[in-house]
Amino acid sequence: QIPSLKEVFKTDFHIGAAVNPKTLKSSKELLDYHFSSITAENVMKFEVIHPKKDTYDFTQADLLADYARKNDKKMRGHTLVWHNQTPNWVFENTNKEKVLSMMKQHIFKIVERYKDVVHAWDVVNEAIDDKAETFYRKSPWLDLAGEEFIEKAFLFAHEADPQATLFYNDYNACDPVKSEKIYQLVKRLKEKGVPIHGIGMQAHWNIYDPSIDEIRAAIKKYVSLGVEIHITEMDVSVFEFEDKRTDLTQPTEEMISMQQKRYREFFDIFKEYKEHIGSVTFWGIADDYTWLDDFPQKGRKNWPFLFDDKQQPKEVFFHIIK
Ligand code: G3I
């Protein structure tokens, strides 16, 4: 029997995985044994859980929440307010006042339903632009309600569950330009007394980017705000972002050894900041299924995790538990 990840890192942070109803079955053994936390990859998102104005569909989210309840797993809620995977009706025939009141209803309904099991919410996801020139990312929430939509989301979530830890979650969170903006946003919110308790660093990384120095600088900056950090969506692609190859049927030796080295460095730095990092969640479980198989090249296999497509530990697994 190999060591269990959640046991190995027990005194450091929770080890999580993004799941959906399919992988809950196909990777059940790994999930049961290695992970202490789950996040819904898609089924708590607006388009799934609240597809029409007066229709909520909790079927799939309940499946995951029940698994967490019965198996004593922590659950992170993902995500309440995002520009993506949100149905058009939300933004049609509305105005600032109406859209915010609808947002409040949505947040209350979902947060209250799962408040016994979800301890942390990604309240607002990806609201900041990657580029230096524009602060906020273009989004219908911003168009309709202005930047206030962000603080309102946190206020509503806090009202709905005062016990929950509330996160701002984003990708490229180690990029020097974007991390400074994330820092500024969270600082402003905290100064205003908005209930925000954490920063989710998504960690869609690859075998070359970001550098360890960039990661350290970002973590230090966030920690200086006195917020908790969760590594929320970790996967380490074997392709550099610019690499457009589609012909590989398995990763090259170089990719494999780089991935091992990088994962080791990432976990070393997480451990260095373990007092501030509450959880490290992978954005999937095993290489048989990852959203990266369709991104950025549709249908191109990626091998970003610690377990292979047969649910077996890869060598990289042993590099991080050493
Ligand atoms: O549900 C439909 C299904 O009915 C249809 O037949 C099928 C055909 O393509 O598509 C299904 O929807 C897909 C959905 O995942 C559910 O599987 C969408 O096409 C697909 O685009 C969607 O991708 C998700 C993506 O968010 C959407 O932006 C990924 O699974 C999910 O991993 C990804 O997760 C995001 C985080 O929430 C936020 N951070 C970035 C991260 C990666 O993009």
C-alpha cells in the first residue's frame, strides 16, 4: 500500500481534488484514499445549478456534497459569481438593482443549502484583467453593476453563511502584473471592511511557468494582507503554453523529468508557507480526464497529475511525498 497523500500532508494542508459526477465514480478509490477535500469542477456553477430564473437544479451538486458528508471530506464551493458558465438570462432585461438582487437570491439559495458541508467559497472568480492597462476583466457583471458587484457578492455570501471562509479566486496569480492587481483589490476590500478571508491561487501551471521566484513573491504579497491562501486548481501541464504540438501519444522523457522536478519544487514552497496555505487542490485526479485535454488544443492529451490514466501513481507521486 502506498502512502496516502492526505496523511503525508496532514500537518501541512488539506489535499483536494476537483470532481464531477463521472470522476466521482471512475476515480473513487483514489479520491477515498488520497484526498481530504473536494471541489465541484462544474456542477455548482451558475449554468448548472440555476439554469433558468426560477429553476434551480441541485441534482449533481447534491451528489458531490453527499459524498463529502458521508466520507468526511472537506468541500470547497466553486463558484458563486463568474463571467463564464453563467446563463444569458441573468444579464438580460435587467439593470444594476435587479441584477444585484438576483445575485443575492442566487448566493443565498446555494450557500444556505450547502452550509453544513462547504467551509470555503470561491465567491468571485477571475474578475481581474491579465493586462496592466485594464484593472477589471470585461464581464456582464461589471457592465451592469460596476465594480461594486465584487463587494456585494462577498457581503451576500457572508450574510448567508457567517462561518464560511470567503475567497477571491484567480489564475495567473503569480504573474507580477496580475498579482499586484489582486493584492490591490483584496487590500481595498479589506480596508472597506468587506468580509473577504482568502485568495485562491488557481495554479494552472506548466513545466516551465511560473518560476519559483514568482510564486514566492506572490505568496509573500498575499500573506502580507493577513488572508488565508488556498491553492485551488492545480495542474502542471507538460506543454509550455506556446507549444502547439498535437502529435504526442505520451509525454517525452524531458517532460516527465521536468514535471517531477517542478512538482517537487511546488510542494516544497507550499510547505514553506504551510502556516498560510489551508489547502492544495488539484483540478482533477488522474490523467484519464482533465480539462487540459481540450485546452488550449482541442483533443490533445495532457498528463498533468500525479496519477496516470489507469489510476496508478506516477513516479512524480513519489517525488512529492519524499
Ligand atoms: O455540459 C456540456 C454538455 O452538455 C455538452 O455535451 C458538452 C459538449 O462539449 O459540453 C459540456 O459542457 C462542458 C463543461 O465543461 C462540462 O463538462 C463545456 O463544453 C466545457 O467548456 C466546460 O469546461 C469547463 C471550463 O471550466 C469552462 O470554462 C471545464 O470542465 C472546467 O474544468 C473549467 O474550470 C475552470 C474553473 O472553473 C475556473 N478556472 C479555470 C478552470 C479551467 O478553465
